[in-house]
Amino acid sequence: MTTATEIAPGLLIRGIESPLRLRDFKLIAFDMDSTLINIECVDEIADAVGRKAEVAAITEAAMQGEITDYKESLRQRVALLRGVSVADMNRIYQERLRINPGAAELVTACKRAGLKVLLVSGGFTHISDRVCADLGIDYSRANQLEVQNGKLTGRMLTQPWGDICDGEEKRRMLLQTCELLGISAKQSIAMGDGANDLPMMGEAGVSVAYRAKPVVRAAANVCINSGGLDRLLTVLQA
């Protein structure tokens, strides 16, 4: 990978020439946790049963790329969520979750330029469905937690595509959405922060690391290390 060039404080590019035109792309795909939103949802949900530190340690290792079996790591974390109530999760959404700075502005600019917007998350539909509604996102894929009698069972439900949205599933969803839109993957942009985002970022025409782990920053075309997500518009002009 070529050396990155800092074009503004905290904004680096490599392997592309700036400025590019946003309207030359047709799809933008976002990770959710710590990218579109300010929290890692599984960690905050675990806090409701006093297990945040334990779960957060596994999450951090997975995002750093230190855990190779992402699916098993997520199953371990979700098992620790057993007993969390739906009311607890609603409270986390209302009290702790915030849309990250510049996210709404970037999504609006992309839609204005004719792009469709995709959310692909190793997180959970209980949160992602609301984030999609808040931001006007067109397509999404995320994991579904099993609920019985208003509480989490510690398991995830199998959906038509599978039970866990890991890095390979993020890649597959990106490619499926491109096929649905009749476009090349090189006409897409993918943004994330963790190692499980690398497979989809590797398919996209432009990959963006947002306040990301070192392994992701080392691979991305654009690194936003400070400021909001809408700093991408400095590189991809409308």
C-alpha cells in the first residue's frame, strides 16, 4: 500500500487523486457502530447486566483484527447479554446513542448526488432499524437478537441470509446491492472503522477509514482521523 498524503489536518488519502466527484459513484456503504454512531452497541447493552468490561475487551480485540473468528467472538458476546430487557435496549438508544458528527450531512449529500445508501453492521437490528429511519438509509443488513418475554435469550436469530453479519457478509451484501443497482463495485464507496469492515472496503472503488483501528487506516484510500464523516466531501466533491 502506498504512503498516505495528508491533504488537511487529520485527513489523509492514498491511491486516489483528489478531488473526485461524488456523482461518479452510485452507492455508499457504512458500518454502523463507531462509524455512523458513537457507541459499540453490544458493549453498551452488556452494561445493563454488569458485563461491559468483559464484552468490550472481546469487541476491541475483534475490531483490531486480533480475533480471526468474528462469528464466534460475537456469539460469545451475545451469550453474555442474556437477561437484558428490551426496555434496557430502548434506554440505551435514547440516552447513550448519538449519530456521529457529519453523518447526516454526508448521507444527505450522497442522496442529493444520486447515490443509494447501505448500512451493513455486525450490530443489531433493534438499533440499526432506527438509525436507518433517522438517516433515510435505503438498504441494511444487521444481526437480529432473539427476545423471549421481553428479554434477550443470549442468541441470535437465523435470517434468510444467515445469522451473523461478519466481514464476509458485509462484503457479500455490498456486492449484492451493487448487482441489484446494476453497477460495478468500483462505483461504490465503503466506510468503516474495524477489521471486519476490510472485506467490503477492499471491493469498493473508494475505501474510507473513519477514526479507525490501525489495520483499517493502513488499508484505506481515505483516512478521516479527526472531525466528522462529512470531511469525505473534501475528497469527493459533489
